[in-house]
Amino acid sequence: MTDNLEHAKKLIGAHPKGLEKIAQLVSKTIAQPPALAKWKSPLPKIFTTSVSYTCGIGCEMCNAGFSDKTSLFDDYKYLSREEFDALSSWLKSASHVALVGLGETLDSPHIEYFLNNLKNKISFISTSGMPLNRKLIEKLIQSQLHYLNLSFDGQTTSGHGSARAIYIKKFWKKVELVQKIKQSLNVSHPALHLTVAVDLENIDQMDEILRSAHNNDILSVDLIYMIPYNRPLYKKSVFPRWENSKNKINAVMKTWNQFGLHVRFFEKSKIEVAPKTCYFVDKHIMFNLNRQRPDLCCGPLDMPLEIGNLKPEDYWNSFPFRYFRSLHFSDSREELPEKCRSCWVLNPENLKNSFSNKPRTHSEAFCLEWYNHASLLKSGQKIDESASFFQKVIQTTSDPKLKGKAWFHLGEISLQKNQPKEALANMEKAVQFCFDHMLAFAYLSLLYRLVGKEKVKDHEKNPDYEYFDFFKPPHINNNKPVSSVQVQTM
């Protein structure tokens, strides 16, 4: 998958048990140029890493696991300095760096160290705001943090504070405290940014929340969906009434953008019904718990390749990334990964399908039974009979991974029949439904070399950095020490 077929040939060696077809394809294509070579791309400018795995807020909507706990692990609370330093090769090319939690970012004891290593970047920290006090705010100012992103959702039971009046009052007191300390020190940083998760409970409060932001000298606001992970949250989300909610959000954004507040909904000043391209693609990289397999978005898509000893540019431009890029920036969406096709970014109205109560013709237990039976038939070289059962699984199962694995086996059967074009089509389906299938991607990269298939780029589709161009570093006097000021803490 990294185009080094000479190395692959050595690894497989003279006894490629179980990898005979791969070995044959390597031999056939070793002299061919890498597939989809024109889909290489510069390293991403937007870098995000989680730094804390604790949180005491207890938001119902939290899909990281903090709705009913304060720590994800007993023996691992924070990203260490050494783990952060190990990401330095990725940081070099980034212009904007965001420190986030899976929990509360400011719980990390290493925030100053991280920020001191980001002096030449536009830096962001996301927080609930609750840990803020005079001492911590002064540290953030001294460390030259550019933007403090505050998560606040108003009166909604699913969000921060669970609609408690005392929490809401405390939040705005924290905002006032930051602004007072900045004013006392005569500094403009960190600029305050607000992120609001919108659902049916708080959607009619957006005007009030944006007015409060404006009155407290918050210059920019992101409105985002409250993304449900269960049916009760889905009922609270905007998705059951998406059309009406879209109109309300667009109206309030238009009003406050006219007043000079920079309000965006997933980077846009108006909700797009069917975005041309996912706004994450090709400009973000996110390091969470598995730092060997960084995320390309905040969704469930997993990449098939680990970083290992690869340089950032080699990993970022390995075949799976080039293929992913080609899918998103080509004319058609038909071959997009299933997790992208069903995602709320590209298809918000389709999220209801994830929470539907449609009856199933067959249980998944039957599908798994057919899959196992087909695998046994394939092992016994009864490939035609095996293929019919794999097709049956594909037509019946609602499990994308099982469907992807069935397509993979059909791809291998096509190779056994010496039908490489059919095999390529089947492997494309395999990774569409099971994008982290390493062996399917290995086949796919070789079959692209063998068959010579290319993808035509839609030149209008490129990473759009307009949203991030708004976030310029506030003026910072590097020679001015920050002395303590006496402001009442909250």
C-alpha cells in the first residue's frame, strides 16, 4: 500500500502461504507505476490531537463515554509530553493546531508545555470553560494561546450543564472573567470562540445565545449538530425535523452575520443541503487514542494502514489515502465509503435510517451462518457454490463490515477465475463497505496497477481553507511579561 513492491516481494518471500495471489500480482505489476499517482497531496494544514481523557461534566450527548463516567481509563488520564513530542513531524506542516479532549482539555497538566511548542502555529484549545480561573487564564495568556474555544449549548438536557440555570450563569461568569483579565493585562489573546451543539431543545434559543456571545465580545461562533448515538438522543436532535431546523438555523445565522458576528455551520454561512465535498477531506488529521491510525474526520471511518516507521508524507500519500481522495474529489459519489455515504455531513437527512425500526427479512445470525458456510465452500474449492452464498449475504445483511468481507471473497474468487477487472470491481466494493480491510486494499492497489484504471478529477473539488483563513493570530507582544492581576475568581 506504500508502493514499495520490492520490499513487499521480499516480505512475502519464496513461501507465500495464503498470499499466493498477492505474490503473483506483485510479480506482474512490480515494473508498473504506482496507481492513482496524481492524487498525491500536500500534508494537512489542520492538526488536532486529544490531550485529556477525563471529564466531570457528564453530558448526555457525549459519544466519547463521559455521559456516565469521569475517566475513560484507570491508568491513562492524559497525553504525555513524550507522546506529544512523537507527533512533531506531523506538526511541522500544520498552520492551525487544536488541542482538544476526548474529555476536558484543560484537565491536562501539560497544557503549558504543549502551547510552548506551538508558538509558531495558530493555536486552539477547546474547553467547557468550567476549569477556568485567574491562574489558569494567566497561564494561557503567558503561553500565547491564540483561540479559546468554549463549548456551550444553553438550555438543553443533552448538552453541557444539562440545562441547569446555575451552570449557564457560571459559564457566562467564566467568559466575563477571561475578558476582564485580558483587559487588565491589555492583551487581545486568547480570542474567544463559541461552539454550540444545536438540538430541538435549544434551537429556539440560538438568537439569545448569539446575542450573549456578541455582548461578551466573542467574535466567532460555530453551530454544529448534536450528533445522536442512540434513539432517545435522535428524538432530541434536529434530524427528525431537519428541514424546519435547517431554515431556523439559516435565518439566525444570516441575522447575526449581518451584525458582524462570524457565525458558521460546519464552516459555511448557510447549511448546504447536499455539500459537494466533506469539509474534513484532505485538510484535517486528528490524533486520538490510536495514534498509529489517525482519524481523517470526527466520524467512524477507520483507515487500513498504520503509520509505523513511515514519514508523514509517505503515510499521507499511501495508496489508501490517494484512493480516498480520488473518491471524494471525483465526479461521482457512487463509490464513496459507505460510512461517508451515510454520514450526517454529506447526507444529514439520511441519518434517520440509522435509527429506523424497519423489520428485517432475516436476522444477522442467518447472514453470519451463510457467510461461514460460504467460507468453508471456498476453502474446499467449491467456488461457484461459495460465490452464490456470498452474494446472498451481500443482498441480505445490514452489517456493512460483513458485506465488505463478502465482496472481498468474491474478489478473490474472481482472481481464481483469472478475471482481474471483475476482481478489481469486487475489491472496490469490499473497501467501500469495510474501509479498514488491509488485505482488500493490498489487492486493490495491485489491481489498479494491473488493469490501469484511473479516476477523473473534478477540478472544482479541492480542500477549502476559507473558514480557517478567518482565524489569524491576534497581535502578541512576545517581550511583554504577564503579571498577576487581582480579579475575583468564579
